[in-house]
Amino acid sequence: MTTNSLPRHIYWSCREKASVDENDTNQKKWLLEQTLVQGTMTDIRRLDLSAVEDALPSLRLPRHVMALWKDYFERRHSHAVSQANP
């Protein structure tokens, strides 16, 4: 079991130290949602962007956060295509 200890600003509703089992799909999805909404830039830099992109359609995010990430991945793919076809 892979666990990830959570910082207080991501899991603030519990006094005890919290962790997430990254092998549990629901917990991993919850962690992505919380990190994208509550996380710092440092937290977001630690994410696997491929996992974020794969999970994005099923994540429950505020509209503005979802729009930001959709735009990010669209631009990322457009840039990759333009680099591949100069």
C-alpha cells in the first residue's frame, strides 16, 4: 500500500495526521481534487500531470478550476504538435 501524508492545508478538517492510499482509486481521485483546489504551487508541481489529465473528466472541480486545467492541457498539446511539425 502506497500512502501519501497530507499537509494541513489540503486536509484541514481533521486533527489527526491524514494520509491517502494511492492504490485506492477513489482516494487518489479525492487527493487530485483537493490538491487542484486547495493546494499550493509546490503541491501541484508534485502531481503527475498525466494522471491529472486522465482523471480530469471525472473530477468534481469548480468550473473555473476545470476550465483552467482544460485550457492548460489543450495548450500543452497544441504546443507539442507545433513543435513536432515545424
